[in-house]
Amino acid sequence: MMTIGTHMSIAGGILQAAENVVKMGADTMQIFSRNPRGSGYRVYDKEEIEKFQALRRENGFGPLLAHAPYTLNLASGTEKTYEFACMVIREDVERMDKLGIENIVFHPGSHTGIGAEAGIRNIIAGLDMALTGKENIMVLLETMSGKGTEIGVSFEELKKIRDGVEHPEQIGICLDTCHVFAAGYDIVNDLDGVLDEFDRILGIDLLRAIHLNDSMMPFGSHKDRHAVTGSGEIGMDALLRVLDHPLLSGLPFYLETPLDDQGHKEEISRIREALAQKRNLSGGGKD
């Protein structure tokens, strides 16, 4: 059974977001852990949390994913920026863990001139301040497109981060199809080769979530521009192979495409139908 959802607004609260997931025919969701371009966050009361958890159970939701704000840059060499990032990741790991969210993903950051090695050391130090090793939540490093001075453009950089932290058992990976395609990993023509490389460097068991995004920009562009599924440079056939790959099909998939809730409902329906048709043609029986 494919687990798929989209990034959901929590403007009306986490319970309303989950109710909207059910309405759109999804079975998981991604939310921002706080304002994506600021520092504020919503405090949920006990009643809303209890209703949210009950709705999750009743509807068989798969693992949920929180996304840390874009303003977080743990690789920064600027003191004020770095201190803010350390505060946010520490607070949001604790807050999302208490909400029962299974995973929280963040962009490793941009070193902005201090060099990748120094940026990686900063990321490691920030994660060590955020994690005690007693959390239920997993912190996921996201694969990045490599624009500017971004860290996380290669599997090797992600491995350096994970290998350096005090609690590597708390660190997993979120693979973004748009980002790896833009970074130069050819998931269109050589998905098996990309996954073999991931397994050799990181270990496929560390892969906990997939951001299922098409790309507006061409292969190896190092530009992060998401397209509606099937309308971009990756294309529907390649994305269906990602969804149906035996190493990936059991993972939760999250859409971050530029659509509203109705558009995402139609997108999910279209993906489910296309995947079912692919499996029928190949003689597969999964749904």
C-alpha cells in the first residue's frame, strides 16, 4: 500500500490540517514545524492534540513529517544566524517529538563562504545540542540541489554529518527527487545506480522519507524549482519507477508541488491511477 500525502498548511491548526488530508484521499502529511520564514510557532492545546492523534489512528495515517523553517541555517559562520538555527532545531525537535511526529527534516544549510568542512562542523555541533538520544523522533537530513554554497548536494556530505554526531542513530535521510536530479544524480535513466550509490555510501536503511517532486529545471542544473508531478524534466514515468521501486515503495512519499488542496487531491488521484495501471501492465499486484 502506497503511503502518500502533501505539504499541508497548519494555519487552521494541526487538527484541521489532518482533516483536510482525509478529504483529499491522502494518508500522511508534511507540515512546517513553525513559520517557515520567521521564528513564531503555534501552541496546540491538549484537546486539539488528542483529537488530532485520534483522527490519525482512525484513518491509518502513515509516518508524519515536520519540515523545519527555511530560515534555519546550521552551517552558517555568522554568529547571530547560527545561534538562531541552534535554538530552532533544538526547540522544534522537542516540540514535534511531543506531538508524536515521527520525523523532522531540515535543509543542512549553506556555508556562505566559510567552506563546506567548517559548515559541516557547525551542523554537527548544532545537532549535538538538539539531540539527547532519548527522542522518538528522527531528524532527517535532506538531499539538496547544490545551489550556491549549499551543503548536502552529495551523499558523501550527508554521511560526514551523520558520522560526526554524538547520536547517529537519531539521524536519517530524506531524498528529494527534484533535488537529487538537479544535483546530478540520474534517477531518470539510472535509478538503480543512484540507489546503489546511496546504499554504498550511507546505507539504504537510513532512507526514511521521499519528497516526490518533479523538476522545472534540467538535469544537473543545481537549481531547486519544483514542478507538478509529470509536468517537469523528470516526468511521470521516472517518478512512477521511484514509487514502485522495491527499495522505496514502503516509504512515505510527500508532494511539495505548487498546488492548493484541491490540486493536490487531483494530483494524488492521478498518481494512484497511473501507478495502478503500471502495476497491472507489469503483472504486479500491489496497490
